[in-house]
Amino acid sequence: MRLKALLVDDEVHILNNLSKVLPWEDMDIEIVGLAKNGIDALEAAIQHHPDLILSDIRMPVMDGMTLLQEIRKQGLTCEILLLTGYQEFEYAQTAIRHGVRDYICKPINYFELEDTVRNLAAEIREKSKKQKKEQRLNRVAYLANENYMLHSLLGQETEEEGVLWDEEDGLANKKAYSVLLIDLEGYSHRSISWTVLERKAWNLRIKNMLKDIFSPILKGQTVLQIREGEWCIIFPSPDQDHPITKEQLYPGYIILQTLVDNNDGMLFQMCLEQNYLSLNELAMVYERMQQKLILNSPNEWFLEAGTNNLESTSRPELGVTESKWHWIEKISSGLRNGNVEVLAQMTHDLKSFVGHLQENSIGQSQKMLHYLLIHLLREMREMQLLSGEQEENIWQRLQGSLSLKELLSLIVSLIEQSRDSLSTKKSSELLMMSAQNYIQHNLESDFGIDDISEYLGISCSYFCLLFKNYFGETFVEYLTKQRMEMAKSLLYSSDKSITQIGSEVGYHERRYFTKVFQKYTGMTPSEYRLKDSVGS
């Protein structure tokens, strides 16, 4: 690991000696700046974030002790080694109080200084190594827990003992959960003209904003996204004496709605369930919250789920359609797994359902089929089973008032089109479609060929062969391109720092992210962001 050092002294000959006498290259340390006073040194430290600063105490403009205090005010955690001809005790006391690692007296013994710098550099590297290891473990734990909660939300089997949250997060021993479901009405239609990367970047931006907006209110939250335009926040249930209120959520709603006010027809809605839920109840409640939002007027931004009786299998406002909502996930599963038999059965079940409807259930059934159609469009778009022109034609038809029969006809025709497309695709094409979907949903994660091959259930060598034949480039080339395009979108549309954006596209070290981005675009992330801001 190459370290960065900043040298500070008002005596030019000492500054030159420091930069030339010590074997910096041999110690694998880069000198990023030479400063003759504290002001210049502070500017250089803020710009370069050195790992080590060697500074004189007595200097003009700003002395070494003031520099030390200002550096700590900036939140910089670099190690500092003071050089001085003054040995008064009060200097040592002040220096120690502000985190100075050592105190070298002038005239400088350069052999002693070299030993001191080498030892300090070794400590810095070891500390950095431990921090990176801890960060990786924390990220692994975070991703594992997010995946764990996602499986629970989808009703897939999980073992509660597998949760990895730290006890300080409040989730390790807590068995009661609550849910806030956030849906963006009109998203599917308005995002027709967006590219895949634009949609992914936009959804990721909202997901990250939700974490920031609601973390003070929903302690220990986990933000999940199962489908585009919808986000689900799971959090430890609040104390019954201090429930979450509509008024607490309203400022967050205003922030979110402000983002889409220029897009006609896009409205955020929230549905809150804060009754105590166990993990195996999450899937049922999630489904009911979806239904409640769909059946409610989109102009009403907030709803209380109020699922007081989770064992109930029917509710007056849902009636006969409630048992059919599982079709949504069944169709998704059939499409993603290429199971044409499941899709054929769905066509039969839909026709039978509509054919046996009672007159008083038609209104609710129309709403259910309308949502089923929108969900089917989303899935077909992601799997590239539907052209943009076809999707736009369907949305044009949905602008009018469609009868139950017309809705059924549209859904059946789309299912049949999907079946035909899936039947004619080779198994290798389906594998690569799954690979593409996996990559798009895991851009921020640290994964490689082994992981994706295991996910697809094929060998690494066979995966590499299929991938190159299908996409015309290697897996690494393709992944890098996807991450860089996502980074470009985030740099343009987000106020996140370069480090944060790098982490969100899978590069958790800023220096390496900058290197890859510059090779891909010909400019650094900062230069790219500045170019776009100047151009706008």
C-alpha cells in the first residue's frame, strides 16, 4: 500500500533535506506536497488527504500547533510527526492532546527520523488493513442481511438465526418488525423513454435518499427494492406508546414528491404497517399493502395498513380478488425461469376467473387486472421481451377506459407473446438473460465470475464462453462498462461524493475507481462532473 506524505517547514534547506535525504521510494511513500507555512499545509492536506504529515512547530502565518488543531477540525485522521527545536513540556502536552504520534527535536538525526517514519508507516498500513477488512466484513454482513430480509419479504424460507446484524443495530435480538411501503404511481409509463441504465441509476438514487431521509425516524431500517418504482422499508417495530405518525413522514414525502413534480402523473404514495410482525408474516403483509395502495386513490399519499388480523383470509374491501393476487409473483416466476407451462396455466386460470365473476366483483377485478397488466409490462421490459413501440401502444390504450374483457385480452396476448419468445430462445440465451439481470441488480456488490456462475448453476469456463459469444465482449469488459455508465449517470444526477458513487457501483476504494473511470472516459470523475455542470 503506497502512502502519501506532506512535508511542512519554513526553512527551505530543511524542507529540501526532508524530501531528498529520506528514502521515500524505498519506504513506498509518495510526497504529495511541500509547504512553508501552516496555511499552505492545511490547503494541501484538505486536497490530498495525506497519511502522514511531518511538520515544524514554529512557522510564520500559521504555526504547527494551530495547523494540527485545524487539521483535526477538518476531520482528517492522518498521523502527524512534529519537528521542533523547542522541547518545552507544554508543547508536548498540547501535541499529545491533538493526536500527535511522535516528537522529533532539531537538529534532526535523519537515521532516527527514518526509523521513526518506517515504524509509523508500518502502523498506518496495518491499521488501514484492519479497517478495510472490517469494512468488507460489515459490507458482507449488510448485503447478507439485506438478502435475508428480501427472502422474508418474498415469503421464501429463512432461518432467523442467520441474521447478521450487530446487536447495536437493535435487530439482532428484536423479533418484531414494521413496514413502510413506498410506491410511485405512474412510474412505469413515464420511464418508457429511459434507458436501462437511466432507470437503474434513478431507482438507486431514490433508494439511497430513502435511507438518508427516514433513518432518523425509522431506526435500524433496511430499504429493499423488489421491482422498479416501489421501495419497501423494514424496521424494528416502534414502542406502542410512540408510534410513527403521518406528520413525521410528511417532510420526507415532500422531498420525494419534489423530485417528480415535473413529470405529470407521477405521485408518491406510502402505506405504513406498524403492528408487530414476525418474519414469516412479512410476505403476507407486503402483499396486502400493495393491494391497498392499488385499490386506493393515487391522490391520497398516506395510508395506514391496519392489518390487525393476519390470520384472516378475506377482507370486505378486497372480496373475491384477494386470492388471485399471488398470480403477480407466479407470472414473474414463470417469465424469469422460462417456464412456458406455468404461463400457459396462468392464461387458462385468468380466463376461467373472469368467466365466473359475479357482477358485484367486476370493479375490484378490473383494478386487479389493471395492476397485473402493468406488472407484466415491467417484467417483459426488463427481460427484453417487448419493444418500446409495443409498450407505448399498450400505454396509449390504457389511457382510455378498458372493459374487463379488454384488459383480459391484453394480458393474455402479452403472456402468449412471452411464451412464444421464450420457446424460441435457446437455453444459452435464457442463461445470459439471467446473467444480465443478475449484473444489473448487483452493480454495487463485490462479485465475480465464480459468483455468477454458481448463481446460474454452470461452470466458470462454460459461462465465459457463453458470455463472450452472446455479448461480444468478456464479462469483465461488460461489467466495467455497466458500472462506468451507471457512475456517469450518478455523477450527473446525484450530489453524492465521488467516494460514495464509486462504492455504489462496486468500487470501494476511491483511487481505484478514479483510475478505472479515467481510463474509460478520458477524464476523472471530478472533471466529468464539472464538465456536465458547466455544460448545463
